[in-house]
Amino acid sequence: MRYPRLLLPMFALLLLICGVASAGETDRGVFWKADKEGQTVYLLGSVHLATPDFYPLRPQIERAYADSDALVVEADILAAEADMALQQRIMLESLYQGDRSLRDDLSPATYRQLQDWLKRRQLPEAMFIRQRPAIAMVTLSMMEMQALGLDPSLGIDRHFLKKAKRDGKPVVELEGVLQQLQLLNNLENPDLLLQQTLEQLEDIQSFVPQMTSAWKKGDTDLLYQLIIADGLAEHPEYAPLYETLFFRRNRLMAEKIASADPAHNPLFVIVGAGHLIGDKSVVALLKKEGYKLQRL
């Protein structure tokens, strides 16, 4: 049975919009300019893992960042890494407390599936047993991505966050690390999600090149097909999950972008590329709000 790609969790799914990319200066990517009443917003679809030859990015993208007054991201991961109190809260959200463990939230069949995956990769079960299902899903996906040679330290959002910290440019969060983590932890049916994550990861070596090619070409129609349309067509019963992971978040992101401090003009916004595609995307929502959109 083929599972909809949506059922990889939020982070893991968007991690797939990356890959071994060369000649970064000629890659189009997913990049927009939105204008309304003198306010300009640049929108860049993020690649959360990459390789060194992904850089340099297109000069047009780097110039847009340099010309902007503030950087807007889903979550300021650099600030989160430096905030010990926040790290403690993240740890509490990520790991079971007391005697409860991952085994308690999974069916015997799914847990055996996880054990088989760990054995094939010669990983200790103890590494996962204290993780909550959403964290286990993200960990599994990250490990598979890194096994393919992809590096989270080279992600586009991290690239520009480092620049912003160095340049003294304001950083605005649309969500935050803790909010994203809580969203994942509250998804329904974690057993099914982990099962389907394990199934989907079996196909990751063929899926990553498709996503990579579409992102590099700036083929937003194909990206939409791969990320959203195929899953909805195959499993319409999962529409509420798409609503939670994408569409509701898109609406909140668009609202925050449209109501950003007018003193920050232009804005340079980086979000997962899955939020910039389709008729319910951040791009489509800003257009409805009167912004004039231009692909760059």
C-alpha cells in the first residue's frame, strides 16, 4: 500500500524538499515577491537540509535578503539552541516522564516494525524508547536524510539566521520551536503516523530526487502534486491532517506576515516550501489580501 506523503510529519516532510543540489546560483527554487501599498515581502521556500554545493544561492535571493529590514522565519532555531530554559521545556515535551514509554503509545505491530528498522540500522532500542511518537518520527526522518548525505547545519533557514545574527537584522518568528513541537505532539493517532512514516521512509531514496528536481526547477505544480495533491487524492479521509499541518498554519502565517511591523520594509520571509504552493498557500492567501505577486 502506498501511503500519502503528507503522513510524514511536518518537519520530516519539508526536509524532503531538499537534496544533493549543485550549481546553486542557477537553481530557481521557490521564491516570490509580494507588494501592497508600498510594502514589500520576499517569500523563500525553505530547504531545511542541504549539501555544501547548494551554495552560493542565486544572487537575486541574497540581494533580497540584504535589502530587507527584517528576517521572518517559522522558528528561530538559533535562539532556541541558546536558550537553556526553552531547551528544558523542549526536553519535557519530547520525552516521556515517569514510567511511560514509546511502547505504551504504539500497537505491538508498529513497535515491532520500529524494532526491525532499528535492527537493520544497528541502532539501540534504548535510543528511542523514551521519545514521544512525534519526536521518534522526526528522529527517524532526520537519520534517513543524513544517511543520504544531507546536513541540517546547511539548511537555508539556518543560513539566513546566521547572517541576521551577524548583521544585527531583526528576526521575527511566525510560530516558534515549542509551538511546532506541541502541534506535532497533539496530532491524532500517533501509532498510525509512526507506522506510515516507517513505510514511507522505505521509498525515500526515490522520493528525494523527485523533490530535489522540482525544487531546483522552481516547479511549484509538481511540488504541490508530490506534497499535497497525491495524498489528498489517494486518502481524502486525511483531509483534517492536511488542515492541521498545512492549511491552518498557512492562514496564521499569512495573517502575521500581512500585519507585520510596517517599519520593517521590505521583509524577507523563509518558510517551508510546502507552505508556498497550491490554492491554500501563504502566497495564495496574500494575493487574496491584495498583494501583487511576482515569481522571481
